[in-house]
Amino acid sequence: MVDQPDIGRMSPLIGRLRSKVFHREETIRMVMLGSTGVGKTALIIRCLTDQFFNHYVPGKEMAYRHSMTIGPKKLLIDIMDSNGKNNALISYADAVALVYSVTDIESFNFVKILIEKVRTLNLNDIPIIVIANKIDKKRQVSKSDAEQLSRDYDVTVFERSAAIPTTDISSVFKEVYKMLQLKKKTRRDSDPLNPADRMELKTIQRKSSSLDANDFIKLIL
Ligand SMILES: Nc1nc2c(ncn2[C@@H]2O[C@H](COP(=O)(O)OP(=O)(O)OP(=O)(O)O)[C@@H](O)[C@H]2O)c(=O)[nH]1
Ligand SMILES: [Mg+2]
């Protein structure tokens, strides 16, 4: 945290200026890709509602806005939830999260293909992070496989489970933000021809309402 004098109390105008300078919002557009059923949507629902949605609603593409604070910075993260097939979204993302399930070796191998694809397609060298999901279940992909992937492809792998209540997704976003800062990457402007801009955006803020995962899924359907 930055220690700032409370000048907002002295003058409302200075207070507003201060909040503009110190609490500037930044938006990151992140796309989630990975094989069907690996838990992309469940991870997003966990992040937004702190709950596990234990049902499968296949193939729905949506974008969600998650807000979080990192130090003095307010971050808006537009998460594009792909149906696992729409790789076209890669071209419009500031960062890519590739998800595999530790229960499914094929999904692990598919992540390797996706890494290569992203790196070939994207001229801006966008940050890639990998999420190994479903670690609450019996594994086909070990932790050392994840470490090997991390070394071979120079990516950070987060082992998580959307089903575990204490699962921390914020740290994944923090890492993405750190990578973007290092690359000094700025978000590209909104473009009406951009399919990502045309995706329906649900503005749901974490813990800001009594939103339940079951209510949430009604928004998706
Ligand atoms: N046990 C367990 N089940 C999970 C976990 N994450 C997701 N699931 C379940 O796995 C199934 C598929 O999850 P989804 O989040 O819909 O998968 P997806 O990647 O969004 O699938 P597509 O949208 O079809 O690409 C659902 O029944 C989820 O409840 C997890 O960490 N642990
Ligand atoms: Mg999904």
C-alpha cells in the first residue's frame, strides 16, 4: 500500500483529483482457453462468487468483469470465457490463461499445443499463464509434469481446484498484472469489429452482492 496523506478531507476537489491519480482504473482483457470440460467456467464462477458450481453447462461463450485492487491500483479484469474451441479470441486478448485438468492428460497436451499457437499467432508476445485445475481429484497429470511444462515453455503454472473453497484465483490475476507491467503492455482500444468487444459483458463484482453460484448460472443460460 502507498501511504498517502488524507488530503481528501481538506478539499473535495483535491480528494477527487487524488482518487484519479492514485486509484486510476486499468482494464485487462484476459481470455480463458483449454479443452472442453476442464473447468474454465467453474474457475470463473469460483472467482466471482466464491462458490463451486458443480454442474456442466457446455459451450457458452461469455465475458465477465471482475474488479480487484492491487495496492493503490483498481484493476478491472474482463475475462472472456471461451467454449474451448474459439481460438480466434487469442488475437484480442491482453493475456491468455490456458486451463487443463489434472484428471485428463489430453487436456494437458492440448495446453502445449495452445502455448505454441499463441506464441506463433501473437506478435505482441502476450503473457501466458497456465492453470492446472481439478487438483481435488485423482490425477493423470502430476505436479512434476506441471513443473516440467513450466520449465520447457517458460510459463507459470498455478495448481488450483474450482471445487476447493479456499482456492485463490486473485493471485493468478496478480501474476498476469505483474507480467503486463513488466512488458509495459497497454490494453488496446475498443474496436467494434473485435469479437471480444461484441461479447456480452456481465458486470459482476466479487462479493459485492449476495450473488449465489446458482443465480449466476441463470445469467449464463
Ligand atoms: N471436482 C472438480 N470438478 C470440477 C472442477 N472444476 C470444474 N469441475 C466440474 O467439471 C465440469 C466441467 O466444468 P466447466 O467449468 O463447465 O468446464 P469448461 O472448461 O468451462 O467446459 P466448456 O465450457 O465446455 O469448454 C463441471 O461439472 C464442473 O462442476 C474442480 O476443480 N474439481
Ligand atoms: Mg465453460
